[in-house]
Amino acid sequence: MPDNVSNNVETPEVVPPKPDNQSVAFETYQKVLSQRKADQVKLKELQESHNAMLAEKQSAEDAAKAEQGRFEELFQTEQKKAQDLQANIDSRILQDVTRSKKNALKVELQGLRKDEYLQFADVNSIVMDDNGVIDIESVKNVASTFRESYSDLFAKSSSLPDSAPGKGPQTLTYDAWMKLPASEKATRSHEVKD
């Protein structure tokens, strides 16, 4: 071999090709891909968490509405009870007022055959003031009107006519006195008229 030849062989330097803007290195691609997968997993977890929170919020709202509905239902039930109680009280007060008016009228309608006939009287025309005191004039007016309209409901007067004998001293005939028992004869002997 000739001497002037050296053992140095020059090897051309391998220059990596310049990447064009369209191509991406494999490692970078893998990094981006794994990051994307991680982000997708994280996004999925966040969406599930968000959906769970929305469901929990909706459940809480539904429970609140249900609780509010129960309160409204209880309120309506109690309100109905109060209205029924007030109606019952009003009815009893009206019965008591009517009874009081009828009793006042009964005093003015002496001689009425039966108290049941008072149902025909116009007790609504009897006036009562705010303190519950009955106006006597209105009672007298209603009694007068009732007496005129229903005169046949009153007992006939039991007064005796003017020609009837009075309650003067009693007299017995001798024959009537003789028919009396012995014990009575002694006490009534002064009534014997000849």
C-alpha cells in the first residue's frame, strides 16, 4: 500500500434531515397523545363530578320542594281545621243568639199554647246591640205582630163574664149539709141557709 494514503477515511456526517413544519417527531407525538388521553380522562372525571353535583343539587331542590310542599300541605290542613272550627263557633253563637231572642219573645208572648210555635216568629227582626243586649222595643214589636198574625195559637182567656157569681161567702142548703160527713158538718155549719 502506498504510504501516502492515510487511513483516515472521512465519513460524511449524517445530518438529520430538517423537519418540515408538517411533520412532528415521534416522541413529541407520543407526549401529546398521552397528554390528550390524560386530559380526556380528567375531563371525563370532571364531567362526572359536575353531573353528580348537578344531580345532588337537583335532589336537594326536589327535597326542598317536597318539604315546602309538606309545609304547604300542613298549612292548608291547619287552615281548613281553623275554618271548620270558626264555622262551628259561628254556628253555635248564632244558635245562642236565636235562643236568647226566642226567650225574650217568650216573655212577651204570655199565653202561647206551646213554645214550639215560636218557630213561626220573625226573630231576625229582633235587634241586638254590639254588647249582646236585646232591644226590648223590637221584641215588643215582633210580639205584637206575631200575636196579630197567629192569634189562634194563644190560649183563650179564662176570665169569667161579668154575670158570673163572685167568690163571696158560700151557702149550703140544709139537705146538702145533711149529706156531708160528720167531721165536715161541724166546720161548715155557719154556711147553712134556711
